[in-house]
Amino acid sequence: MKIILEAVNIKKKIKQELILKGINLKVYKGEFLSIIGASGSGKSTLLYILGLLDKPTGGNIILEGENIDFKNVKKLTVLRNKKFGFVFQFHYLIPEFTAVENVIIPMLKAKTNKKQALQRATNLLKQLGLTEKINKRPFELSGGEQQRVAIARALANKPSIILADEPTGNLDSKNTQNVMEILLNLNNKYKTTIIMVTHELELAKLTDRTIELVDGKITKEIINKPDKYTHVQN
Amino acid sequence: MIHNIFISSKFLIERKRQTAVALLGVAIGVSAFIVMTSLMRGFQKYFIKQALNINGHINLKVEENNDELRIVKKAFNPEKYLFVVLGSKPKEKKYKISNYKQIIKMYSSNPEIIGISPHLLGTGMVVYGTKEKNASLIGIYPELENKTVSFKEYLKSGKLSQLEADKNNIIIGIKLADDLGIKEPGKKISIVSPSGNIYTLKVIDFLNTGITEIDKTRIYIHIKKLQTILEKPGQVNEIIFKIKHPEDAVSVAKQISLQTGYKAESWQEAFRNFLSLFRMQNYITYIIVFSILVVSAFGIFNIIMMTVLEKKKDIAILKAIGYSNIDIIFIFTMQGLIIGIIGGIIGNILGFYILEWLETVKIEVEGIIRVKGFILDRNILYHLFGFIFAFVFSLLAAFYPSYRASKLYPVDIFRTGG
């Protein structure tokens, strides 16, 4: 397995408080990594920095072998659009847009032809079991459906990495299971790298590897599926 | 670009009521600008056109000399003595242009000057039956006058040539005739000269320029006859010029003044009171219209600002999925611009139809000018300017909230859950 994303001594200070205290983390291509930790441990902050949404106070992020320059805002924007897909606890769908329109938004930014974008968005929504909901607005969808549309949006530009911040945090158990199945299927079938922040240990156990953050530091690493790491390249 | 327009228009369409109010504000501002400018400029242009048509572009006059110390100064050195003349009385003025024939000859061959007409000006009392009115008496050579000003155009029956045929004929301002009770031509009136002589003259036509001040005071008589009435044989005290380029009247007047030694007054100088009044009118109009536009711009500002505040989560997700700060500015500024453009178009259409309607309204207006209905200066430029103002105001109004939107930090929104 090749390293796709690496955090080197990442530190983050928010309002004079050091949230991340030198995180070193290697994320392998095609792995499903979960980050667990108590509230305020810095797991979401780490995810945002890994997803180039937030700037670290110190340290480096290396994406596909390239050291990220956080001053180059234009490049960060392009990388976020092309390399990452985001799923949050809240769906953050734009209420004025239908499901399919929400999905095409990242593709339009990537200059995909609108017809092709609509085609791909429709296919994604169908794959996620939303055939009947393609032209529905977010308020017409259930919580689980909303989150599935958000996953479709995250997949729109065929990203290398999906970053999920407590994607099931706002769902009931049935929808939680459904969303986890989708993420696991994505990882197994399409080898999409997924980094998921969760506070549910049971969900973390379903992923390939789990790291635990305590007070801004990685304190534990659990390999849930050791057979997947037999060919790890450093 | 297209994706940003797509998002902008979606945001706008979903806020139908607010968008409609903002559009209405812009449309009213633009149509008010078009209508008020057309009305104002229409009135002003009409006044200037009529006044120039009847008065000529440059008036050459004898400068009145009111220096009562003139003779005393000639006798004594004014630097050595302080003179005070007590109880001085105005002396009889005998101002005339003595070499007017030479002046006319001198400028007749000037290609810049297309008409010259000498005048004798005076005042007198007009009597018709029991009615008496003071009038400005203007002595003219009918043929020269017609070449210099559009005189014939304003005559009710166009009988200018009859002034030449019979020197006892006169043309009277239509309002003055009204005041005297003269309803049709052929009536005989009496003119009492300043020295008390009474002359009986025949009204052959009425002058109707539409400018109340002219139509209420003027009487045109053959110059020879007026010279007799005023006991100023062979005298001329004003020469009017028509020039090829009326806008150059100030410089041409200066030149004539230097060459002749008399005071040459351009039409801009002669009408300076009116022109400054018009300027003031324009300022007031533009202030009112700009106030309307500013209010509508605040409407746009308010809508975009509200949208930005309500759409923090959407802005955050857009930024997370790769939309740049410029995209965000574009998305929100575009909303203002769409309002400005559509509001500008509606305002133009509205303005056009209001002007169409105003043209059909035939009400009697009597003030500085007398017209039936509104005088409109319909110009495509006013429509264009209205549209440009709407565009610029919308752009300015939308830019700041859009800029604020672009500065939102998505992580702050995600951390708090929006």
C-alpha cells in the first residue's frame, strides 16, 4: 500500500490553546481509516487539516508525495475540488437545489459539461438508492437520504480521498448502518481512501485501521484488518 | 462562470418576494430617471430653442455708461482727489450704434455668421379701446430679421412681408393682444411714444413663440416707423447675429466685441439666469433620482447581506468542495447584478411607456413657457444611462456583502454545526 496522505508533526493552535500537539500520521491509498477520540480531542480539527480546509499552525501535509503550501490558496481550492470528497455530520445540502443539482455543484466547478455532470449525478444517486429522489429538494428527503445525497456529492469528482466527519452522528441506527455500508462498499469496491472521524467505537471497528486521539495526540493505533496491511510501503 | 451564474440565479429565484421588491425598486429608480430627465431636458431644450429662434445667438448693444463722475474725472486727476457727486440724476440716454451699416457690411462676408439684423428697441404704451399696456417696441427690417431668426415660424398667419408693404402695420405678441382684447388681425391700436405722440397702427399678425415673457410684451414694427415714433431717425441700438455654430457664441461674441468696441452678448450670457436655473433644476432632479437609486441599492445590499447571513452553511460547503473566494464573490455579486440588469430593463420599458403616455396627455401648461401637453426630450442615451446607473449601483451594493461572504472561514461553520 502506498502512502496517499501524510501528516508530519501537525500542530494547531486555536485561541492560544494547542489543539493538536504534533500529529504524525500516514494514510495509505485504499485504506479506510477511522479517527476516534473524546469530544475536544482534536479529531475533527485533524480531519479539516488533512482535507486542506484548515491551516496547521505547524508541520506539513504531504498529499500524493507533494508537500502542501497552505499559502497557495488557489491550489488548495483546486485540490479540495479534485482530490477530496467531504461528508459531514450535517448534510449541508443547499436547500434551493434538488438532489441532483446538489451533486453536480462540485462537477460544474471542475468544468465538467453540465449534461455529463447530470448523467453522472443521476447514476451516483441511483447507486445510492435514491432513484425516486433525484429531483427532490433536501427538505423532502429523510435524514438518511439527505446524507446519501451528501455522499453522492462527495463522490461527484471521483476523489482520491473521502473525508467523513461523524457522517452518522445525526442518523438513527438503521440509517447509520446504511451509510456505513455505502462507505465500506466504496472502499472495498472502488478502493477509495476514506478517513472517518467518529466517536462510536463499534463503527470504527468496521474500518481497516483506527487511531485514537487524546488531548491532541495519537495515543493508540488499532489495525482492524491486518491482512490489508501486508504490503505496506513506507 | 456558468456554474456561478447557475447558483446565483437559483438563489434569486428561490427568494421570489425579496427579489421582486428589489427589482421593483431598481425599475422605479431607472424609470424615474428616464422620465424626469426627458421632462426636464425637454422643457429646457424647448425654452432655449424657442428663445434662440426669436432672439438670435449674439446681441450687439451699446454698453450703458453709468459713471456719473465721467466729466469730473476728465477735469481732475482722480488719483489726487476723492470725488463725491451728490444728487446726480440719470441723464437722458442716447445710446446708439452709430456705425451699424459698417458693422453689418463687415460681418456679412463672414462665413461663421449666417444672419445679421439691426434693431431699434424702445418702450411705449399700447392703447386699444379702454385698455392700456406697456410694451417693448422692436423696430426691424422684416427681410433681414427673417434671415436671422425663425420669425415667420411663430407668426399666426405668416404675414411678415406686410410689415414692409405698409409701415403702419405691426405684429403683436399673442398674449399682449389677449390682454388688450384683440382677437383677430386688422384691429387698429394706438401707440403712445415716450414724448407723448400718439400713432395709430394696424395689427396684421400675432407672434406666438410659446415663451410667455416674449408673447406678453413684444410688438414688432418696421424700423423706419419706430425711428419716427421714438424720434430717433436713422438710429439703431442693437444688432443681432445668427451664427453657424450656436455653441461657439461666447467666443464669437468676444471677438465681435473686440472688433466693434460695442458689448456683444452671447445667448449663454443673455440667458445665464435661466441656464443657472436649469442647472439647479437638473441638480435637484438628479438628487431625487439618485436618492431613489440609492434606496433601491440599499434594498439590494440588504437582500444580499441577508442572503449571506442565512447562507453561511452553503458558503462553507461551497468553499469546502472547491469554490474559491472569487467564485463566492461572483455568486453573490451576480445576484445584485441580475437584479440591476433585469430591474434596469424593466425600468427602461416602464420609462418608455410612461413617456409614450405623457406624449398623449394634452393639458395646458402656462408658466415660463406655454404649451399644450408635456415637452419631452426622448433620447436613447437617457435609457442607456438609466441602465448603466442601475448596473453600477447594483454592483456597488452587492459587492460588500459578497466580499464578506468570501471571507467566511468554512471550518468555523463546520465546527459550530452551522
